[in-house]
Amino acid sequence: MPHLISNGQPIDFEDTITAATFIKKRGDALLIKNINNFSRIPEKVIDVEEFFKR
């Protein structure tokens, strides 16, 4: 994520902590309400509303 900051595309602190925890714990998928905040994170991110429509 440091590359995003150096490119002028910072991520909010709360989103950074959420993403870092998910990556560190090697989660299968991250269910999140605002998927746009996590679109630059390469791991598996799923919109909560889309998940529950399945």
C-alpha cells in the first residue's frame, strides 16, 4: 500500500487497518459495505449486499 500513497492515492486510516488485518490473517474474502474504498487492494473483496443476494 505504500505505493498508493507515493502515487498520491492514499487510503483512509480505517480502511488501511481493515485491509492490513485481512491480508495479515490471510482471509478468504473481505465482506465490506463500501467496496469502492477497497478497489485498489488486490485481494478478494466482496460487497456485502451482493454476497447476501446469492
